[in-house]
Amino acid sequence: MINIISAVGSIGTFIMACFYLISVSIQLYQMRISFVPALGFNQILLQRDDGRLKRYNISTNGEESNRYLKLYNLGGGSAKEVIITIKHMAENKVLQKKYVSILPSKEWYLVPINDEVFHELSETIKQNGYEADLKVELEYKHNLSKKYKYLELFGKIDTFNHFSENPTYELQFVQASAIKHDD
């Protein structure tokens, strides 16, 4: 009888050890995920006013900011050696290229935009087109795994509202997979 009780106790201890091992593995995996950088842009509004295009970053209290885009790292880890390339898709021409040494988590970087990028946005709206010929390529090194990640975003302009005499549009930079699901 004592042998049976001892065997049941040993089996129970083995099962509890397996559950503990699984629990620790899941926690380690969750910790690793929390150190993954997640780069992306904030919400950007475009508005035509007297034939002139104005751009607003939502996170800057609505102030006009035609000079930059805000790139955020919303993940938990630092992105190092970030290369930001803005290209014209049809011509495959590099309009602008910026380098960022490190972008810590919960931080942002102001990507200054030049006249060529701003002109492309303005022309897209003038032609009533909603697919901008802009492509943003982000290449960065993951701080934890030391591997390079590559992210390709495409410019998309959506109507935000037409309630006033100055229509407002939203500029989004989305991944190709999000565009395919949208159709």
C-alpha cells in the first residue's frame, strides 16, 4: 500500500515539475517579446488651405509641422542603426535617406521631410489619388537578437472629412499585407 502511495506521489511531483517548466518557458518567451522594437509613424493629417498643403502631426497638439514626420518606437526594446529611406515607387528613386544611431523604446525621432517628399504628397491630393507613390523602408538592428529587421511601408492617403471648405486627408504608412486585406 505504501508503494502505491509513493508511486502516485512521484507521478504527481513529475506532473507538477512539467507544469512548472512550461510556465517558466512561457514567461521567458513573453519577456523576450517585450524587448522587440516596433517602429511606426503617428497619425498625420493633411489639409488644403488656399491651394497650400498643410500637414499636422496629431501628437503635437495639432500644430502645423510641414517639416517632419514622427517615427515612434512603440515596442519594448531599442532599435539600433536605423536607416530610414523614403523612395518614389514609380521611379525607384531615393528621395531622402536618414540614419538614426539608436531609438529607445517609448521614444520618437523627427524625420525631417524635404521638398520632394512634400511635393509628392501635394501632387497625389491634387490628382485626387489616394495611393501616394511613396515607399518608406525601415532597416534596423534588434538590440537583443542582434539581427537586422526590414520593414517596408507604403504611403496611403484617405479622406478624413469634407465637412468644411478645406477638406482634410489622413496620411498613413501601411504594410503591404494591410493593403491586401483592405481590398
